[in-house]
Amino acid sequence: MKDKKAWSGRFSESTNPLVEQFNASVGFDKRLYRHDIQGSIAHATMLGRQKIIAVNHARKIVKGLKRIMKEIETGQLQLSVADEDIHMAVEKRLIEIVGAEIGGKLHTGRSRNDQVATTFRMYVRDLTDEIIHLIRQLQRALYKQAKQHIDTIAPAYTHMQPAQPIRLAHWFLAYYEMLDRDTSRFEDSRKRLNTAPLGSAALAGANFPLDRKWVAKQLGFDTVTKNSVDAVSDRDFAAEFLFATSMTATHLSRLAEELIIFTTMEFGVMELPDAFCTGSSIMPQKKNPDVPELIRGKTGRINGALVAMLTMLKGLPLAYNKDMQEDKEPVFDSGDQIRVMLRLAAEMVANIKIHPGKMANRAEEGFTTAVDITDKLVMAGAPFRDAHRIVGRLTRVCIDNNMRFSELPRAEAFNIDPRLPEIMKNSVGAAGSTNMKDVIGGTARRRIASRLKQMEKEMAKWRI
Ligand code: ARG
């Protein structure tokens, strides 16, 4: 056999080249090298501490592993398909460096099954922390805009039809709240992720007196897994990561959709910075919102990654199956996409131009204070359902006469209901309407101001 594999002992034929390619994951799992080597360093050191291998052998192994880390970082070490995966590639190189007599001892009491489970958890843990940090940045940008736009009155919609006026701050902060749930989802899944499988070996546990807890601590894990069969087949952490990512992407996509709508000629209440748009190859007048469109578009493949992961897992018998090698690319791709999406979303939010005048105008259109007139009738003693009918009629009359509420002659209003002229005379307008929503979570100015204060306290506690 030309290229001897570490596991070639029981084989008499060499691997079919197409199989070799099909089987290999090194092309993508090479990005696990840092975590893999860290894991191996901890494992080797522990083997020495436990006298499972000689301490000076453990030292040589660790030295060799550190050298490999540098070789990969500087691009000196070329990884090839024949190496199968990053774990085999590192081990092969270690044996080249320190010799088979010593290097061949690294894998004592370990299987690639517990190795890859540990390595991948470490990778997803770092990715999770980075994403939490990026979400926080976006939340900060939203908070800043909200603070600036507490007195900007904006139209809000249901069914994309004008519904009620709100303060623009309230709109920004709606996204803040969504993203707050996202960070808590990532933090929560991180807790379950942070358990070390190393020591579970192939599936049954190891025949050597491994100090699993010591290794786990070295690698920043809170604890060790409690069942070796589960430990090597558990990819819940990857699925949870992908769900949290999908949810975050979905929130970004909804934000993107709103930015696209609000910056159209038709709405024109916001404007995207030029730096986030592109022109058309034929239509000279165009400024296209490519960035929010791509955020919206990429959410599709991020959701797809979650489905790919769940589908890959759903029929798997215990314990490790090669199918599980398919767990990485969805995580890598979704991680790559969401990081850029979050960064761009934060910059877009920070730099979006708002047209407060146009916005306030829009907020007054579409009879958005209808609920307020209705509620004032209720406050004057009318049952809500009657009041609803009265204001419905009022709206109908205004639409037929192409008027706003404020333009309807007193007599006409009186005809609909004698209480209306008085109520409408004291019309509060869109800004006043917002201040009537004086409940916790409402869009009244003082409620938003107090939520902003709370947020300042929350933000002061953020660790990343
Ligand atoms: N490259 C493999 C993966 O990502 C590593 C584990 C392989 N284990 C095995 N028994 N073939 O899943």
C-alpha cells in the first residue's frame, strides 16, 4: 500500500481514490486545528501526570504539538486529502516530528470519536462567544438610535397597513429586545455545550485511569459528560447553535426587510448610506439596498443548515456514525455568514439616515389615531364595541370625503355621534397618541425613557 493509514493494519487493499476523497473532511475540518491541538496537549499532559505514558514522552509530544500549531498557522504544513481529517493529519505530523515510538502514544485511551466531539464543542463555544459579542454591538447601536429618536414619531403597521403612531425609539428597541432573547439563547446553549466528552473513547469509556476532570478544566469545560455512549453521539450543541443562529438571522432578516421597505421611494422615511448600496449596470438612477437584501437572502441558507443538521441526526443509531462528519460545514457556514451579517447590521443601524418630518407625516396618515378617539368615547362612558362602530363610521365618512379626521366639519362629526366634536377638538395628534400608551412596554415617552434607563444598567453588566 502506497500511503499507509494509521488504521491500515487490518486492511489488505488500499483505499479507492474516490472513496478517499469522499471520506476526507480535512478540507473543511482543518479549521479545527487550534482546538484539536489544545485538546491533544491537555490529553498528553494528563497521560504523563497519570503515569500512563512517561512524563518526558508527554513533554516531547506537547512540544511537537506546539510546533505543529505554528506550522499550520504559518501555512508551512500542507494538509492533504490522504490525511483524512485534521485529527489524523496532526497525529501523522507529530509522528514525523517526534518519531513513532513517542508520537504513537498520544492516542492512548482516546478515540477520534471523543476527540472530535471535544474539539468541535470548543470550536462552537468560541464561535458562540464571538456571536454574543457581535449581537451586543448591534444592540448598542439600536440603543443609541433609540436614544436619539425618542421624539421622532413614526407610523407603525399591522398587515402592512397604517395602524398606530409610535415613537421611532420604540421601533429600534423592538429589535433590541429580539436580540436580547438571541443572546440569552446562545448563553443558554453554551451552558449545555460546555461539558467535556474526552475520556469516553470510542463509545464505552477508556481502559486507562484517565483524569477526565483535570483535562476538562484545562480546556475550560465546566464538567465532564456522564455517559460515554451519549457523549460521542451527542450533537445537540451543534443543533442548538444552529437554531440560535437561525433565530438571530431571522431577526436580522426582518430588520433588513423593514429597512428595504422604509427606504423605498414609496415610503422614503429612511435612507441607507451609499456605502451599503450598489448601483445598477443599466439604470443610472438606481441605488439598490444590496446589503439588507443579502442579509434577508442568506437567512435562507442559515435556516437550511439547521434543517440539514436535524435531518442528518434524526435516524442515527448510537453511537458514532460517519454521517456525523456532516455536522461541521453547516456550523462553519452559518457561523461565517452570521458574523458578517451582524457586523453589517450594526453599521447600517448606526448610519441609517432618518427623515423625521416625513415619518411624522406618515404617522398622521391612515387614521392612525382611530383607537385613541375610540378610547376617548369609552372614557366618556360608551361601551367599547359601540365606540368601535362609531369611529368605524367616522373613518368611512372621512374616506368618502377624502379628509383626515381633523378636517371633518364639526356638524358632520356631530351627526355620527354627538360626543365626537368635543373629543376630536381636543385631538392629541400622533405624538399625544403615543403618550396615551402609558403602560409598561407601551410607546409613551416616559415608558421608553425608563426602558432606556433599565437598558443602561443591563448593558453595564454585559461581560462581552
Ligand atoms: N472526521 C471525523 C468526524 O468529523 C472524525 C471522527 C471519525 N471517527 C471515526 N471513527 N471514523 O466525524
